[in-house]
Amino acid sequence: MSVEILDLTKPLDEHLPIYAEENYSDPPLMIEDWCSVQSQGYKVSHVSLGTQCGTHIDAPSHFMEGGADLGALPADALLGKYCLLDLDTEESQIDYRGEPILFLKSKTGVEISEDLFNSLLAMPCRVWVIVYDVSVKGRDIFHFNRALAEAGKYLVENVDESAAKRVKSGGEIFALPLRLVSTSGAPCRVVVRQKE
């Protein structure tokens, strides 16, 4: 059996967009030389970035005061089979078979119905992965995120859209964040392994 590995992680470089709105911006990504092989005998870089920089995971505490932080999620919840739901189809069919992770795929940002959203929230998947922004019809922009937080779900987002187009059902996903303690999230490496 031939296996395909898809890296859904956006590169952390000067081309990475940083979330900003009218009166707010996430911390900028900065990568600078700290020392060099010539000066010290080895090279070290200084990295500064926000917890929601690039491809990252949001803990419930990102949208809910007193919500669980990143340290509350065990590593085994971040890898395994996923239930893939294509939100671009007219009638999204949920073919859930006990997978621990929910993967919501779309070609652009989408609005879903309240009924579909509530059906998805009722599933026991603790980790969700989205390709583009997802919102709920008739609700404010952050309703989707707040409802996930209130349900104790963790959200992996800002993945590489072009690689995500090739994700098929039946694979496994590995979404491994930096092991930051007491934070609302962390950048993570997201990789899918699937049959070719």
C-alpha cells in the first residue's frame, strides 16, 4: 500500500499574514540571529510570535474566560483518524464512524446552518480542523469559535489551503503544537497520512 504524506502547515516566514483588525493586531512574527557559528561556535535564532500565529490550535480559553488551556489537552487527542466533512456540497452528509477528530473541508470561507453546527457539536470529537473560516448563518462572526470553546473543543486552523484540497477520507492527522503550558493556543505542525 502506497502512503501519501501531506504537510498542512503554513511556513513561518516573512510572507505569513498576521491577524489584525481595526484596533488590534496579533504579535508580529520575528526571527532574528542571536549568535553565529563564527562568533560563538554554533548558531542560535531568537523567535518571537503570538500563540495564534500561522497554523495553530485554539484552546477553549482563547474564546472563553476560565476555559481549558492548551495544557489540558493530552497528546493522544491530537493524532488519529478524522471524520472528513466537505462543506462545499449542497447537502453535507456526516459519515461519522467514531473518529476522534473532525476535519471540515471547504474551498473558501463558508456559512453553515445552525442545525448542522449543532449536529457537529454533539459529536464527541474533541479536536476540530478547519481549512477556511466557518461561520454560522445568522450569528455574529465569533459565534462558531465561542460555541466550540463552550463545548470544550479545540480548533486547529489556518492550515495550508492548497495542501488541504488533497485531503481524502480515511486518513490520519497529526496536529502537534508546541508544549506551552497555560496558554490559549500554540503554533503546530499539522500532517495528514493517507492512502495514495
